[in-house]
Amino acid sequence: MTFWNRCVAGALVVLAGAMAVTVTLGAQPPVPGPAYTSAGELVRPADFREWVFVTSGLGMNYNDPAPNAPARPQAFTNVYVNPSSYRQFMQTGKWPEQTIFILEIRSSASEGSINRGGSYQTDLRAVEAAVKDTARYPGGWAYFNFGRDGERTAPLPQTASCYTCHTQNAAVENSFVQFYPTLLDVAKKMGTINATYDPNRPARHQ
Amino acid sequence: MTFWNRCVAGALVVLAGAMAVTVTLGAQPPVPGPAYTSAGELVRPADFREWVFVTSGLGMNYNDPAPNAPARPQAFTNVYVNPSSYRQFMQTGKWPEQTIFILEIRSSASEGSINRGGSYQTDLRAVEAAVKDTARYPGGWAYFNFGRDGERTAPLPQTASCYTCHTQNAAVENSFVQFYPTLLDVAKKMGTINATYDPNRPARHQ
């Protein structure tokens, strides 16, 4: 029941413009935003690790811990956003149409090489995405789970918990900017924090 | 005694070329590498958060935990590298001259907004750097600590533990690629892992 199973992808984006790009799987997207197959599946960006990193977490969980949950090494969650949307956000505190976030989920380890305490990142577990496109998706945002090796995927169904959780709990539009320290400062300065956002409010997606 | 106090900046770079750039503090560096003041101090890059993220850790420690160490929230350590050096590493498994790494150290929190477990990133604690420049620095690499707000700083003295620790324990040249999962795969493929590197060897800097 950790957060990536609930597809709380950690960030979002949405609105008009809707320059849907149809590409052959494997080709580079011709614009710096989401690319789709002719069947409307989102193509996993090949170069997302060169995008702008906005934060990482370790073992984040939006639910109270289960009392008898099995022990498992916690996972790191790295959040990246496409560079042009990042630059626009830093100027306006808002996400432009065609923003795409990637959530990279990696296992952790504590003892290896010279490390003796804390946690460092190891194997890839999964890649997820969030896209803002108000013309394409109801509610303006959609969420995707590529798994570990998937190269393309359809949006998760509107019944997935990520949709309501992000709508109800996000700090800026549908994105969890409350967990991106430098972006949160920008949103506060620009006055773009959602009026409904409460930094002390427990999750309302349960 | 956590690792940033020991200036184990988490990554490095070095060699000739030595295109030392003298800039007025506050100006953007004219080349995508380290920039210096006329006094030879490294200028903190204004845009390092738009560089390529290579990993983060939480509470990493290269020493065995002290039995009575005071409790303190663990810190996240985000590692960035300048984009042109990243691209060259992905092709060759080696760091070009003028590579610069930034280590961004941030506090962590567990309960806030909807989060109930694990850790997310909060306030900035410090910014550190490592630069590869064989013409400028003995041993080819130098380490820097800007503190939280510093805009420029001289290299740490050669007696700082980071120098010997990186020389003796790094996986690729003087850089701790053993903690950068995707880069480690590249170095293995390219055959650029240091012959002296042992993934199970305890730290030799003590």
C-alpha cells in the first residue's frame, strides 16, 4: 500500500493547447513534452534522466503504517519534469499544457562499498508518469505506470485512486509541489498555491 | 561525523584542458563548467538544479554509527553533474576535464501534508562541489563547501579527508559512481571501473 501502488505519482500538470504528437514507438518526440503512439499510449521518454530533478523521497507513504506490514527495504522516488515546463513554472508558479512528470522508483541499500548507515539508491523498480493535457484528459491530468521495463502504456483508469488523491490534496493545480522545496517557494511567491491546500491536512483519498 | 562533514562530495572529475574562466561574481559562466572569481574561488553555479541528477541518498554515513550519537533528522544528499560531462560519461565511462559535481544537502521530514511514513525533502542545509581539473589542482580533483548561502569559496585544503577518501575508495577515477546506479552500469560496460575498487571494502580513510 505504498504510494506508488496508489499511483500518487508525485506531480501533475494540465490544460489546453493539446498538441497531441503521434509518433512511432522508439522515435524521439519532436517536441519537449509527452509523445504518444498512434493508439494513444504514452511513450516512456528515453531521456527523462536528463530532465529537471525536483525532489526525491524515501519510503514515502500516504497511509498510516499497517501494524503487521512485512519488512521490505524502502524505495527511493525521484521526480523529474520536462525542462521547458520547469522553466515556465519558475517564472509563473503554474504548469503549462503538456507538462510531463516522471516518477522513478528505485530500491535502496544501506551497506555497500564504504557506506555504513542511511540509504543509497540501487535497482530500478518502476517508472510512472503524470501528464497535464486538458484537451485530452477529463480533469486535465492523467497518470501512467510503465512498470520496470514498459516502453508505452495507456492512462490508468479514472477510478484509480491517484486521480482523486491529487485533485484533493495537491498544493499547486494537481501537483504535489508541497514535496518539492524550491518549487514550493516559487508557488508561494507567485500566489499559486491552491486555496484548498492545507499543509497539515491528512490525506482525503481513503 | 556524517559524510558531508567529511566532504565526501559524492562525485568528482579531473584532467587537463584547464580552461580557467575568470568571471565577475554573479555573472553566468560562459562555458558549461566551473567558473572562478579572479581570486581563484569557485563560483556556486546559479543553475545547478537544472543540471543532470545522478542520485540521492538519505543519511549516508561512511563510518560505523556512534553508539551515543544524538538523534537528528537525517539529511538527503542530491548529486548533480554538469550536462556536457554527463553526456560524455554516458558515451565513454570517463569524466572529461572541467567536470563539476554539486552535492545539495537538505533536511528531511516524515509527517506533513498527506505524508505519514518515510521521508521527504525540506530546507536546504548546504551546497558542496567537486571539480576535475588536472592542470589546476594537485591530484586532479578539488572539493568545495559553500555552506548554505555561500556564493563563492576556495578549495578545501589538501589535508581534508575528502581527498584521500575519494582517491582510495572511488569506483571511477575519484568519483563515487558506485552510488550512481545508471552511471555504474555504463562504467561496467565501458570497463572504466578503477582496478583498486572493491564493492565490499570498508572505508580506508579512517
